[in-house]
Amino acid sequence: MEVIKSENIRNICITGHGGSGKTTFAEGVLFASGVVNRFGKVEEGNTVSDYHKDEVEKQLSINSSLMNTVWKGSDGSNKKLNIIDTPGFMDFVGEVKAGLRVTDTALILVDAFKGIEVGTESSFMMTNDYENNVIFLVNKLDTENADFDHTASLIQDSFGSRVAVVQFPVNQGTNFDAVVDVIRMKLLRFNNDGKGEYTEEDIPPALMDKAKEYHQKFVEVVAEEDEELLNKFFEEGANLTDEEIDFGLKKGMRERKLFPVFCISAEKNIGTRDVLDFISNYTESPMDKPAEIGHSPNSEDPIEILPKADGEPVMFIFKTVSEKNIGELSFFRVYSGKVKAGMDMINEANGKTERLSQMYSMNGKDRKEMGEVVCGDIAAVVKLKDSHTNNTLSSKNYAVVLPEINFPKPNMSLAIHAKNKGDDDKIASALHSLHEEDPTFLVAFNPETGQTIISGQGEIHLNTILNRMKSKYNFEVDVTNPKIAYRETIRSKVDNIEYKHKKQSGGRGQFGHVLIKIEPVERGKGFEFVNAIVGGVVPGRFIPAVEKGIQETLNSGVLIGNKVIDVKVTLFDGSYHNVDSDEISFRIAASQAFKKGFKDANPVILEPVYNVEVVFPEEFMGAVSGDISSRRGRIQGMDVYGKLQKISCQIPLSEMSDYSTKLRSITQGRGYYDRNFSHYEDVPKEVEVKIIAEYESQKAQE
């Protein structure tokens, strides 16, 4: 296929709230540019982007999808557009982060009726991390309740005065087919055949005042990016030349000081071509971007990776998928030089050499082989052996590591076990593969509870993983909430705890006799054992057995089968039998003595408590704070987080199993949280009684 120069590449990420029309817009781009000859529909399951079985069934994007096309710009040169269509549901936010990491321009779609939604806000916030150019596309202007002026106003209120309307609709609603372009000051009327073609007309007198008002505001934002242009604007008003507008527009886009707003109907493919022309003419190529700041594999010393077409090759893997009949596909962007099939590259994370095999240009699941991939281009390569998402591959002459994608922490966990016992090892392998494809999905084995724990971004995310494991790997699992790693301890000292283990059944018997005392110690000190035996009443060779018997009981617990912490045990007396005493006898005696004394030492159950930070719009303050209180949470502080509120609080882990789902429900999907372990503290008595009853009931059933 044709190799297009790096300066003519445009890397685009399509993002926004779920249902805002991203996949349909991407389909329209491919249709308008001739990549496909049929306009696929999400509801029919035949779009290029949503090709996985679960996406077709649910009619929503779950995975990001790489596509590309060639678009002839107004300067006559062919521009290669690499397009990453991303999911809109927050459970799949890792796909959005990865897409934004390797693209230069973000198209944020906004529903013309629903306005600003959580996916709109989160998309814009994530573009801050990667300094993407941003273009807003107000979509669904062909629907009955579309309101462009209100939606544009909401965008400006939410994202600042740098938002500039560059088009407004002539006839929004079911008859929508025309917009006024306030840059060129022309009316664009679109054909109704779905190809997105349009003709230019003069702006009618009835719309001229509105067009001039928007043009004035647009030129003012453009002029603000350059002191000379700003002076001219104040002296002459909006009378900037086309060249001056182009200069200010490109500068504003590049510096994230101008966010244009376009009008589209993705369903009718209206506005698509004008957006593509704008991207071709005004957004950054990879060669316009500043240097990536990486570091040496052996230190954190910064290294500048310049986007040089003839530089040493450096590529970054942002996505890994496993496809049937192909194996592992690694999606990557080249940040320096060019890479070719057969080239050896070094994975700087592990020092392994990778020989690049077949490389492909991707359109959804369709592939076209590429002999080389130039600086700034995005492609996929098959069968890398030791390289995965977030790995940097570079030439042996240029050891460098690029910044990793900062994937979000999980906020929901489930415990799973195989329905068929023989599947355990196979399921572990499948879970590992699913994690490689989705780094926001984590797997761990908890040796304390004996459970395999899967963690992700929410209920839908984890259900999707489980469904994929069933359909792709043919495994089924049982799912429960993870067991809470409670702790047990004591609050009082108990002296003179005596236990004598004596067993005689013919032949050699068993005999072990100990007297101990137990007492609490400072939180965090753990277990302390003191040997206070004098006179050899318990021979020294049996002292380790006494300590071991107590240690085993600490690990298995007394009240509810959880670890006992922060206790001191003193062995001060006992006796032995010359023939019948052995290590086992003293282990049993010590264990039973400890259990006996523990129950008299004011035992308590401790529960893990987490620090939680909850971020949400102010209008949900009452619902969020009330829900925290209902979970035995304690609010530690409140703060303003941009235009959002932030509550810092502490909540017991046992109260958080459904928190992700509930928070989204009470904030209409606009709240999110982060958590980390804080400490253990006493469980309230009424909760303790319930925990003990549940444990004893479970033991009775075993």
C-alpha cells in the first residue's frame, strides 16, 4: 500500500459519552472516503469498528478499534487519517486512555439533546494528560429535540472561553441538511444520499446577523493567540485576512487554546467531510508535536525522543489483542525513525530482542500488510514473543523507555472459582491472556482466603470479561463477593491459662502440659513470644513446639478463622513426661491453651478500613454524603476539584462491594472514586455478632 510521509499523517481519537454516535461517525468517515461501499449500522451489527461478538450483541463499543483512510486535503495532498474509535461507557475507560495516548487530535462527540454527559467531561479531562488537540462535534442534529445553541452554550460553560463555534445549523431537527460555516462565511447544504457531499451557498439575510456574531467571536478567540493579531483585531475588528486566521487557528489548536465546535449528523453523514477537511488543514501532524520525554532503561534521566523520519526507530505498544487464527496482535505507534518487517528491536522493559514479523494497516478486523511503518504512523504487528501493552521497543543503538499509559486502578472485585475443578490451570491461563488484552482487568490469588480475585472498572466491565472467557475459552466460573480479610485480637490480659494434653491408648502415649498468659500489645507490633520457663519444667527442646502451636493458631484464628494479630504470649510453667512427651503433644497443648485464654481476653474482630476520595458534581452532594454515612463511612474533609466536589472519607471494605455501581447510579454516571488501604479497626458489636453467626453457619454446612 502507498506509504504516506509523516507530515501528512493525522492521528485521531474519537471519544465521548456512550451513545453519542462515535462508531456511526467513524463508519461515515470510511464511507465518505471510499474505504467501504456500504454504510454499516450499529443496530445491524455490521460496522467496521464494532466487530467483536459481544459488541454486536450488546450494540455498544467495548474495545477500541483502529481504522485508517486517505483523505485529499484542500492543498491537494493525500493525508492518511489513523482513527481510533473508543468506547463511551466508563467501565472501558482504559481503552480511551490508550487511544488518546497515541493520537494527536481528539474528536469529542456531544449529543445535541442530552448535552454534556459524564463521558464528555471525562474525555476532555483525559485530553489534558496527553495534550491532544480537541474538536467538539455536536451530533444528532437531525433528531426532533436537538438544540444546538443550548448544547454549544453548555460546552462553553463546561470547558471555557476557548471553545469557539465554527458552524451552526440552519434547520436542526428531522429536516436537518445545512449548516453555516462562520470561518468561510458560507452556507453548506448537504445531499441526502449519505455520502456527505455538499454545495456552498451564500448565507441568506435572515441568518447573516447570527453568522456575523459567531464569526466575530471566532476571530476574537483566534486573534488572542498572537499579540500582533490581537492588536489588529482591536483596531480593525474581525477583518483578519484568511492567512492570518489560518495562522491563529493552527497556533490555537496546537497550544490547546482553541476548541472548535462543529455540527454533524453521524446517522445521515452530514458534516463529516467538512470535519475531515478541517483535520487535514489545521490539526497537527506527528512531526509538529514536541519531543516525547522518555528515560533510560537504567535510570530516570530524561531523554528527548524527537519525531524524526530518519531517526533511530522507537515504537510504543498501546494495545494487545488475541485473534483467532492469527495469535497476538500488538498495536503500536512509531515515535522516531521507521520500522520494517524483519527488523530486530529491543524491548527495554526486559532486554529481550523482538524480530518484527508481518505488520498491518488495520480497519477493524480487516488487515493489509505493510512493509514499513514510518514515524508517526500507527499499525499492528503479529506474534511478538515477550512484548505487551505499555512496552517500548527501540533499536539496539538507542535505548529508551517512553512514558507508560496511566491506566486507572480497579474499583470493583469478585471472587471466582472453576465450576469444573480440572479447569483451574486452564482458567488461570485464560485470565492471564485477558489481562494482557485489557490492563485495567487484574487477577490475583489471595492465599489468606484461598480465592482467585478478579478486579476491574465496574460491574459491566467484569461481566464482559466473564462472558468473553465463556465464549472465547469455553470456561464457566462461579462468582461471589471476595471474602474480607478480617483480623482478630484481644483487649485484656489473662493470666494462668492452663492446658494439659494427655492421651493414652496402649503403648506410647502423648503428654504436654503448659501454663501461659496472654496480653494485647501495641497495634502493629505483631506476635511476641516469651519463654519464662525456669528449672526445666518444660525442657528446652519442646519450647519451639509450644511457640509453633501458638503460631499455627494465630494463623487460623479463633473466632472466625482469620489471623490473630498483636498479642504477647508468655510461657511460664508446665510439666512433661519422660516417655510420652513429644513436640506434637506440646504443640497441641499450646494451641488449646491459647484458644482457651483468647476467649476470656475480651476478643474483638478488626476490619480493614480504606481511605476513599469521591469526586462528583455538586448537585449530588446530599446523595453522595448520605450514601457514605449508610456504609458506616466517616467524612474526613471536602474540597473543590475543578468544577466538581471531592469528599475524602474512610469506609470499611465490607461496605464497598457495590459502591462502584451505586455511585454511578446516584450521580447519573458522573461520579468516580479512588481508594487505598488505611488501617484496621474494631468492628461494631452488632456487626461482629453477625460476622460470627455467618462464620459458624458456614462451618456447620462444611
